[in-house]
Amino acid sequence: MDAVVTAFGLVFQPYVLLVILLSAVYGLFVGAIPGLTATMATALLVPVTFFMPPVPAVAAIVTATAMAIFSGDIPSALLRMPGTPASAAYTDEAYLLTKKGQAETALGAGLVFSVLGGIFGVLVLIVAAPALAEIALKFSSFEYFWLVMLGFTCAIFIAGSDPLKGMVSLLLGLLISVVGLENPAGAPRYTFGNADLMGGIPLIPLMIGMFAVSEILRYAVRVVKPEMATERPFGNVFKGMGALLRKYPLQLFRGSALGTAVGALPGAGADIAAWMSYAASKRFSKEPQKFGTGHVEGIVESGAANNAALGGAWIPALVFGIPGDSITAIAIGVLYLKDMNPGPTLFVNNPQNIYAVFIVFILAQALMLPLGWGVIKVAKQVLRIPAALLMPLILLFCIVGSFAINNSLFGVAVMLIAGIAGFFMERWGFPVAPTILGVVLGTMLEEQFFSSLIKADGNFMVFFERPIAGTLGVLCLLIWLWPLARMLRRR
């Protein structure tokens, strides 16, 4: 209880509350601009967090992300252009509802059910994370090795319709992660005599480039100007939401539960959760023929799922240091910068900081209703900001942020190269998220593998001798062999 009281004191300070409010407005603004993703919003915040204490730094990322995920629904409904990938699953439904004169229903459902789904995900995070941390305290390098391998496996299998491209993307991330000093010998590896590469490829400029700069390049080559679906002023977006709650309680629960579960898978994230929930909604609906014509049921379930996935993604990030999605990959970097190293010991050594993060999550969801209503009211003006003015400003922030990491132009060069690489990867169908996961976890994988081999004196069977490690190892092997077994069975 002392830690909880301390956490409330850490959060309810004028400075922290101001950071949460400004981050909320920033996240709503970025999410409402088509092409500016929630991941990009998070990456651009990182340089700002350098100058903040730990709690407001994490609060800024949590709040901005939650707001950006919701506000991506606004251009979906008005322009048929998802503001974030998480809104893409139900873009057509929202746009068709708006064209039928029901913009209030589309936007209201997106707002209300995003808040409810987000609260569900936060409650699961609050309950599950401390319980998992107690179990994780029993983990050794053997268990962490298999946990990282399981994370890589999940990232490949959920990378989209082409797991092979997901694997190539992941291997690229692992290749980037081995640049620097070799573990455990400490010899330079793939540095080509460049002193800047001795510490490895800097993670933050890499992520800013792959997510933010690549989006700017995509926006620059886009030639189609979207048209607004409605020009009339919006009415009361909360009208009829009570009736939807009474009509679709099962869809709300199913979307929230599925979103939280998918978010907890390493490398998954809100966009995959939204697509899976939309598919489940259509599959189990009593009115499947209405889907694709402007039906609010899909928005209810997917809208709850994409925000619930945020809480779910923080569970493996806080407990094991394994990112649930690209956003928590960035957040893990910030946690390390602030000496809040993720892992089970964080719950023992700094419980007040963890409870502060939980409180911030709840505050962010509570703020979403009034601020979301406000941004819907001014949405048309926000969406009319010319891209020719906005994109150069964002690129300037990217350059300043990458330079500020080490006060070196090397970070800027990494950002630009990563941005070009991310642009072509997305164009050719290679997902970017597995690459980032490979970079974040590659160092951990190498460290745990060599630590385990040294302890086991080179005996590989020790990886299966401990109960938890053996279970995780067998699970990994079964997942790897399952496609082969299915192919042999078909033959």
C-alpha cells in the first residue's frame, strides 16, 4: 500500500498532469492525420522524454499512444483513409456509415468502445503483470532463451499472409543486432573500422527512420487527394451509445478479450488485433450480410480490440522485457534510458513506478472521452492542414531527435538509411515490426544463449532439463514442426 500511495503522489503532480494532457492532445492530433501512425507519434516523443523524470516520460508515451490509436478512426470515417493501421480493419464500415448520414454513430462507437476496450486491457495488465512477475523471478537464462525464441516465432507467424517475408524481416533485425562488440569476447564485429559502430546500431534513430521517415516518404509519393465524406457539422456523438452497449455486450467483451490476448503476443500489436476481431465479429454475427455496407457491429468489436491490445502489449514488455508491439519496443528503450530496466525485478525494486504506470493508463482512458469528443468537433479543420506544411516539420523533428541521442550526425545517417529501407520493405510487402523485434531482442538472445552454454559447460540438453525451460522449449519445437507435420498429413 505504501508503494500505491507513493505512485499516486508521483502521478498527481502539476508537472506530470500537464505532460499527460499535452501528450493526449499531441496523440490525438498525430493519429487524426492520415499516414502519421501511433508508432510514429511514439518515436517522435522519445527525444522529448530525455529531459523528463521516469514517470512523466513513460506517461507521455502511454497517453499519446492510446489517443493516437483512437483518433485514427476519424479520417477513416471521413476520408476513407485510416489514420493508423489499427483503424484499417473497419475503415470501409465507418466511411459507409458516414456516407449514409450516420457519422455520429461511426465516430461515437469508435470513441466509446475504444475507451471501454482500453479499460479492459488495463485491468488485465494490472492483474496479470504482477502475477507473471512472481513467476518470472524464478526464470534463469535458459527460460529467457526459450522465451525470446517463442517471441520470434510468434512475430513470424503473425507477420501477415506471408510468414516467409516475416522471417526475412526478422533475420534482417538479427543481422543489425550483431553489429558492435561480440558477446562474450568483446571483439569488434561488423564495424569495418568505424568507431561509431562499436556500440552497435543505435536503436532509437533506427526506429524513428523505419517508422516515421518511411511514412513521410510514402506520403510524399502519394498522388490521390482524399475527399471528405460529409461537410455538415457533427451532432451528439454519444447519442445512441447506450443502445449499442445493450445490443452488443458480447461483441464488446469478445473484442476486448481477443485484443488483450493478441496484444500480449510479441510482435503482434493493435492492428493485427483489430483485423482478427473484425473477422471474428463477421464470423459470429447474426447479421453477417450487413458487413461491408456500413454496419456498426464491426466497429464496436474492432474498436474495443485495438485499444485493449495496448494494455496487453505492455504485459510481456514490463515482465520480461519483450515488446508486445513496435510501440512497446520504443517504450522499452525509454525504460532503459530511465534506469527502469524492464523485468520481474522492476516489480520488486521499483513497485511505485509500476503502479504509477498503471494509474497513467487509467487516466489516459478517462481523458479520452472528453478530449476525443473535442477532437471530433474540430476534425475537419485538423484534416485540412496541408501535407506540404506538415511533413517537412515532422522530418525536422526526426532529424533533431536522432541527432540528440548521441549529439552525433551518425544517428541522423542511421535514421535516413533506415527510413529508405523501411519505405522499400513496406512497398515490397516485408513487415517492419519483426525487424525492430529482432534488433531489440537479438542482443538478449545472444547474451542468454552464451550465459546458458557457459553454465551448462556446452551441454545443450540442459536447455530442456529445467521444468519451465523444458516446457517452453518443447512448445517452440512443436510450433516450428507443426507446418511440416500438416504438410506431410496432407500428402
